[in-house]
Amino acid sequence: MRKLILSLILGAASFAPAIAQTTREVAYQLAELAVDESYKNVKPLMDGAFDNLLKEAIAKGHSDRSLEIFVEEVKNAFNRENFIKVVADVWAREMTKEELQQAINFIQSPAGRKFSAVSQSMKEPKNLLPIFQDACGRARARVMNVGATSANLDNICNQFR
């Protein structure tokens, strides 16, 4: 009987780490699964924004070595690990542990994997054509309203047909 009780206690203890996961730990697990593409898309934008900040400061004569060092440090700090940590912190603050687990379950499901794959296809220009076509239509109307020539606009907009 003692062996049975001891086995049950040890068995239950082996499940304790999974059961005892904090909301933050589940959020971090979700972020590990979900943020790679977001990070790959955001990182170049952040780097470019800080490069432009530095270039503008240099052009205006407002740059010194301290600004250059700051930009280097920001770009170095904006790494995948820090991005995951920030995303996980936000999710842990804004979502329950159960909601986070549901998101993990979805991401790992066949529908979640397909959703992710289809979502990645939004980077393909052909899938963004409706946005550009709409912008061309509105730009043409504005150009006509101000009486400007639309030859350059037509050349650009013809690429989105």
C-alpha cells in the first residue's frame, strides 16, 4: 500500500511542472512559437528607422558619437530574444493562462499551421494588389481635381493591374 501511495505521489509530482506553469511561462511558450515572422518583418523596419534618425541628425549637424552609440545599442537590443520577452510580457498581462494555452493549441493544430502558412502569403505583392489599386484610383481622382498631369501616375499604377 505504501508503494502505491508513494507511486501516486511521485507520479503526481512529475505532472506538477506542467500544471504549475505560470501565465508568463505559457505566454513565453506562445511567443516562442508565434513571433518569428513578426520579428523578421519588424527588425529591418526598426533598424531602418534608427539608421534614418542618425542620417537626419548628421545632415542637420546634430549628431555626435553619443547618438551613434545609442543607435548601435538600440539595434543590438532589438534582438529576437528581447522581442519574444516583450511580446510574452504583453500577452501575459493581457491574456489569461487558459487563453494563451488555447492559442498554443491552435497554432499547433492543422488549422493553425495552415492559417500561419496562408498568412505568410500576404507578403506576396499579388495579394496586396487591391490596396494599391484602390490607392491608384483615389490618386487619379485627386490628380484630376487639382488639374495635374497623370502620366507618371498612370505609369506607376499600370504595374498594379
